[in-house]
Amino acid sequence: MDDEEERLNHRGAVTNELRKPRREDTACMYDDESGLVSYYLFEDRLQTAINYESHKDVRVKRDKIVVLGINVENLNLFESPESIIREIAVRMKIYLPSNYTMARGIRYTFWLMMPRLNTGEEINIELARVRTIFRTPLKNNERLVTSMGASIYDGEDTKAKSLVEKAIIALQRAQAQGENNLIFYSGN
């Protein structure tokens, strides 16, 4: 009987059934407050996208990837910052394309990776969409004060960390300029 039970358990382990992952396995991948991916998984997905673009055949045009760091400056002034984070996360999931990676940041509130953008016009349209998400009043009619910093992968950098660092530099410049600014990284 024990051999039969062991054989059945082994057979069940190799089926194609979808099983709910254990909490310990996913704790580092998703943020509990927002339901968004964690910063670490964001960085991993960004590196995967960069690797994909950088290893394309030279005859194929490489797509641009925009990395956007978003900091909500007045988050601590709200009675329930967690509910604000959840509300914004839901908005991003609804209004942004599904191929974008939206993440909960560590030091900065949100991170966003926007792949497959080719022209400056496409980038501007998508950034305007993101800015609208943050400018629209919340359920309680409060407004968010944000700073945004962006960097663009255009075939030069091959490391996700360097793109994130450039976005952080742009974000810090936006914070220094005041409320509701968006700044692109430039070397000077």
C-alpha cells in the first residue's frame, strides 16, 4: 500500500496542474501592499528586456526601453499611505499596457519599465498617460505631488543597474526643481 501511495504522489508531482505557489516562494517577488512586482523582480525583468534587445540581429531595429522612477512626495501626509499606493497601483494596472512592468520601489515609490517604444512621439504619449494617472485626483479628492525621472535604453547600456541609476539621477533633479516634474537623464 505504501508503494502504491508513493507512486501516486510522485505521479501527481509531475502533472501540468497549476498550483498556488507557497507564500515563502513569492514573498520577495511581489509587494503585499500594492500587488505590484517587487523592485528586485523589476530589475530582473529590465535586464531580461535589455538582453533581448541587445542580442537582436544587427539587421533588425532595436526598440527603445524607457525606465521611469516615480516618487510620491506627499505620501506620508495621507492618513493611509497604503490605500493610496493600492489605488495608484490599480490605476496603473488598468490604464497602462500589459507589457509594461510596474513595480513598488524601495526608496522611491514606483518604478515603471516601458518596452517596445520607437519614436519620441510614442514615448511622449506614454509618459503623458502616466502623468495623467498621477495627476487625477484620488477617491477622497486629494492630489498627489510627484517627481519623475526617466532614462532610455537605446542600445548603449547593457546593464539594468546603469539605466536605473540614470533614472534616479533624473528623479533627484526633478525633486530639486519642485513639484510635479518629469526629467529625462542627460549626461550633463
